[in-house]
Amino acid sequence: DSSQRVLDLLVGFLTDSGNDHELSTIHKSQLLTDNHNSTPTDDSVNHKNNNQKEDEGSSIARYAASLPSLGELCKDYGLENAMAWMLCRPLIRVAMFSDEVNQGSPLPVYLEPFDPTSEEMKKTYPLMLPEKAWKFMTEELFQMFYSLDLRDIFFPEERYAQEITRLTKEVGRLTQLQEGGGGAVGTKASLAAAAAAAGGTDREIREATIFSKTHEQELDRLKRHSDILSSDMDRQKLHVIS
């Protein structure tokens, strides 16, 4: 049913690690095209159309297109505030940080209904709490409370740096194994020792020293996680400075 489809899209969106890079690349290229050509040419129009099609095919866009607005979830579907915000929060957060990721380029159309600062969203907030509650709370505080999550807690930069350094070393180790040659001797020895310590057979120990599909997936995961941490650290610096 439609509920299952929306949940499937939510899972796809949340597990798609390429979303931030995808949006950043698309909107940066749009911004460069707009600045370079004050009068649209056929090439610039085609470029924008292609970017729009790619953008609309992303997991973010598919999820946004399938999800009712925050107000509809509460009023028409009868969901509690916390549940409605939980479903919308991934899109709200993308909209919140869009300026940082896309360097001031316009918010994608599919994210406009989930922009927490938009007039449409602001009209929804007063209906979500009893009137007397607003005597002790502003709409800004209400929106901030439901928009933020644990990742917004300040994290020491030193810990970021330590983890990024560790991941970088792991990336280097697996890259050496991938490239082979003399530089991979130490890496192969450590992998063989680890497999032996785990009680592996001779075959398992040999396979542990050969760059496999599993190693490739782990290398991609380490690179991706390192990039995510670097991006989070840079974003936190902006928030602390501001």
C-alpha cells in the first residue's frame, strides 16, 4: 500500500550516502551556469533541464514527492506531532542546511513544502499545540526543538580529527593492498596475522591477503565515512562561529 511505499522511499533516502554530494554538485553547476550566462542559451537551458531531471530522480526528491506536508500529516492523517515531525525531519533538515551545501542557490521545488522558515510551514505550527501553550513558547523554539537531533550536539574537533586520521590510515592500508607491490607487504602480513588469530584456515588466511570485493566495499565505506565526518566538522565550525 501507499504507507509501505513511503517507508521504502524513506529507507532508500536515509541510506543513500550520495545525496549531499549529489545536491551540492547539481546546484553548484546551476549557480555557475546562471552567473556565467545572464541570458539563457540553448546549452544552458539543456544543462539546467538535465540537472533538474537528475535532481528529481534522487531518493530525496522521490521521498518528498510521496510524503504529505507536515500540516496534512497532522490534520488529514491524524498523526501525533512527534510522528509527523519524524517523517518530515529528513527533508526539513535538508532544506535547513541547503544554503550551506548549495552556497545560496535556490531551494529545490520539491523541498519548498518542507522549508521550516516558509510561510506555509509557519502557518502549521500554531495548529499543532493548544493556544495557551504559545504563551510560553515561540514558533522559532518549537520549530528548532523538532528540527534538531542528537547529531547537532557539539562534538570536540579533536575527536573528529582523531577519527578522520584513523579512517585515513585504514584507507591507505587497503589502498596499498589494492595496488599491490612492495608497499602491500606489511598490510598483507597484518591481515594474515589477524585472520590466523581469529582461527582462520590456511585458505581463509590466504584469501585475507587478496584484495577482494569485500575489501573494495570496506574501502568505499571508509572513504565515505571520512568525507561525512569532514563535512560535519566543517559545518559545526560554521555554526560555532555564527
